[in-house]
Amino acid sequence: MPGNPDIFNRLWQEIKRRRVFRVVATYLATGYIILEVTNNLVGPLHLPVWTATLIILLLAAGLPVTLVITWIFDFTPAGIIRTERAGAVPQKPPERGFIKRIISANNIVITVLLIIAGALAWPRIFGSNKPVKTLYPDKPATVAVMPFQNMTNDTLWNGWQNGIQVNLITSLSNTGDIEVKELESVNSSLRKSGIRNYASLTTSVEATVARKLKANTFVCGSIKQAGPTIRINAQLVNSGTENSFRSFQLDGTRKAILSMIDSLSSLVRNSLIISKLEREASMAFQDLAMTNSPEAYRYFSFGNIAFQKYDYPTAAKWFSQACLIDTNLVLSSILLSLSYANEGLHNEGKNLSLRLYGKRDQVPLQFKPWINYAYAVSFETPEEEIRYLKQLKESKDQAPVFYSFSGYAFNRLEEFEKAIPELEKALEMYKKWKIKPFWSKEYVELGLAYHKTGIYDSEKKLYHTASKYFPEDLQLLRREALLAIAENDSASAEKYIQKFKKASGENLIPESSINASVGDIYYEAGMPGKAEIFYRQALSSEPDNPAWLNNLAWLLIEKNMDVAEGLRLVGKALESDPSNYLCLDCKGWGLYRQGKYREALDLLEKSRDLSPVYRRQLLVHIEEVKKALAAQKVSP
């Protein structure tokens, strides 16, 4: 069919010549504005509920008629004329300048209509998928309580429409965290909006009243009856988005109405306080911190903040308080076990993980992968952690921390290429949510993965961004120093190391620990000579400190600098702490260097059994010693 392309081309040119697209856009924009105006007038004018539906049907029926008229006729400055057929010589319109053509009346009208339609549609298109936010975020929770609708067909309940409203206002007014609008201001605003009968209340009208009163939230609800059972339904609605973010349902009898109202007041009050606290918490955990206790949630929030700052002792303290108040706050228990593990209190972390693991079939389904993950951190390997995190990533409650933790696990396995996309995805999600990352570790771990794979340009850009969110962060300064050394930029390296030492001192870290940390930087950078200087400085400040003895011993043994002195130093450390798994690993590796494979294997396996966490390097050492023993047996 060789003629088809030409037919379609001519049709396309005709559609453009007859300005069909311009007319359709104008019609749709005008129709949308009419529909929005109708929706806003239904309540105040007491129009039938089917009014909006009728308008939609009329607009839909008018569209094809408009298209036909547009095809046949043309609207010109001289009036409405029949559109000339294609190829006819058109009557030459009067000459007008370019500017006059652009700002013609038709173009101005079309532009104005599109702007109005866009302004009306923007909140509906882009507001519903965003996290619920208040209209006035800098103020405390500001609430307007609406009258409850009597839907029982029993006029005896009409008095309780305002009765529930009054009781809720009284109860909420006694809470310092909530600002409640006065009864008369709410009801007066409703009357001014044309509401005389509460049956005509709509969410749109209530939201408009709440916004006029500068209330970021409003409470609305209804009374229903089925036989002797009375049901009170209530909702908390964001007055900006008109989205309900909490709902309640209480059933009882006519005689129990007062206790039902008291219970509803308590539920609404607690939910409003928790909603306020949620806005201050990490978005990653908002939907998982399930509790009806504001006190428990408040302690959980404090723990969450401390956890983000690597202050694990403080985090553990607050999470413990939250768990004491509400034993069903599962996420607080999980983060408490992780705080213990990060703090080095591995026994406490393991015991809590075991208790959670034993109750995993009694908790909501979304928490099971979390509990399995916490158990894997304490008792299993990073491979199991990654498997459980994969389940969390496949759930409907997507969160950046699932990808972050997965990236950390890949880094511990030294599978850095696999860690990079996980950590990049986490940062992408934070950017999409328009919030800063949970903590600096996302940047630190991604920087490590970039560094180990030689992607220095991406690493440098990453630190530039990270330093805006976490200025003077010790882990970031450490990584920036390592990058400068890798790029042979000794001046920058020295600058970052000095900043690291200064920031450490400002955080009240002892000088010996600062020297040991600088030694770690040089050790990781492959500069054993400089690492030795700082390790010896740390040891000279605290000659009996097992950690400083082990640091220097490890350097001397691993780099074959002086294995005998290394064994002497680690032996001294083990005298004061015989079950130190790090020192056992160090001594075992030193004995391996001396060819004492059997003694080395015994110590390394003892270190593995005592080690509270997965240590890939230790497992590598054990395999190396086993290979040496096997080779020794087969040799002549």
C-alpha cells in the first residue's frame, strides 16, 4: 500500500491547519476548570450528589460536537467562517506584526485557561504520592474537630454529632503538643460555607474550613447503627492533601457511648502526637514503628537519632526505654540488638536476637525478614544477611536502608563491585525522597567500594557531596585522607589527617586512640613505616593496652617486619586478656609465619569460635594454614 504514508501525511497537515489540537486543549482545560468549580460548590449550594457526574457526561458529549465544528468552521477576527478546503487560495488576512500575533486575544485566553487548569491539577497529580506533610510544618500539630455525621436514621443521635465533637476538643486541648481550634470557630466557619445540615458535609468542605482556620489536620467521622450495636468511625485527614492518614472504628452499645468517646479521644490524641513525632524520625522507619504509645514512640525517636550518629550506647538506652513501655514495638527491639552489636556488647545483642527469633511467628509478617536479618548479623554470615535483605527489598515498603545494609554486607565479603549498585540505589532513594541519608555510613561504605575498585573520580565527587551533609565527620575525613594518598597528593592527605586529629580531639577522643586511628589510615594506605610510628606513639601512652599491643604486633607480623617482636607484643596482650579473639588471630598468624602450622591452626580456630562477628580475613587465615599443613604432610 504505497499510498498510505501520503494519505496520513495529508490528514496530519489538515489537522494542524484546522487547529484541532489547540481547540481540544482549550476544551479540556475549560472542562476541567468547570468540574473543579462544580465540586467546590456542591456542598455550599446543597446540590445533588450526582451533579458532578452530570457535568462530566455533558462535557464528554460536547467534545465530539466541538471537534466537528472545529473541522468545518474557523474562528477569525472577521467572525466565524467555513474552513477552506486544502489547496484553495486563502484570503490574505490583514498584516500584523510578530508581537501582535503572539499576544492575540485567542492566545492569551488559551494560555490563561491552561495555567488555571494546571494550578488546579498540580496538587492532585503530585500531592497524592508524596509522604503526608502538614500545611504549617514549623507549628505544633494544629487540629480542627468537625461535627460527626449521624447516619443512623435515628434523630435521637443528632445531639451526639456535636457531643462527640465537644468531647474530642476538650480531650485534645489538655495535650500540650496539640493546638486545637475552638468549637465556635469551626462551626461558625462551616455555617459561613453554607453548611446547615451535617449530612451535606464533605471532605472537600471540611478541608477548606480547616485551611481557613490554619489547621494542618482535621478530625471527621460518623455514627452508624446496626441493631443494638453503635459504631463510631473517625478519620485524621491532612487538610493540605485531603488524604486520610489514620482511621479508627469503635463498636459498642447506646449505654457505652461515653466510654466509646473516651476511647476515641485517647486514640486520636495518641495518634496526633505520634504523627508529629514521625515527621522528626527517619522516613525509612516511619511505617515500621507501630505503637499506640506516644511515650514509647518518643523514646524510639530519641534512639533513632542517636543510632544515626553512631552513638550506640545512647541509642541502646532509649530503645530499651521504648521496649519497656511497649513490648510490641518490634522495630525498637531489632534496632536495640543491632545497637548492642555495634557497641561491642555482642552477648547482649545475641541474647536479644535469639528472643526475637523465637517470637518471629507471633509478629506481623513485615517484621519477619527484619528479625531474620538481626539473627543473621549475630549468628550467620553476610550471605544470609543479603538473602533476608533481598526479601525486604521485594516488599511493598521499600526503604533505602535495605540497600545500604546489603551494600555493607557485600563490602564485608570484599565483593565491592556488587556493593556499588546497592549503595548507589540507597542514595538515589534518599535524593528522590528529598531527605539526607540516614547517616554518613552510606557515603563511607560507597567510597570504600569505589576506592577498592579504583573509581577515584566518583569517590572524590561522592565525598564532596557527603561533606555538605556531614561536615567534619571522622569516617569521611579518614576516607578523604586515604583517597589523597592513593592519588599521591601528599599535601591534601596531610590536611585531611590534621582535620581528622582536630575533629577527634573536639569529640574528646583520647590522644592514644587518635594516634592509633592515624596509624590505621597509613596501614590501609600501604605505608607500614608511617603506620608503625603512630602505633608506637599510641603504645607509649598506654603500654599495657591490649588493643595497642595487638595493633603494632599485627603490623610487624603481617608485613614481615619483625615477627618475633610481634609475637612478644601479642603474647603480652594475651596475658591480660587470654580470650581476646583478635589477639588469638594475630598470634596464630605469627606462628604460621614461623612455620608452626599446628599451633597456629589451634589458635586461629579458637579465635573463630570466640569471634562474635563474621571476619573474612580470619577465615582466609585458617584456609591458608590448612593448606600449609596438607602440603607438609605430602612433602617427602
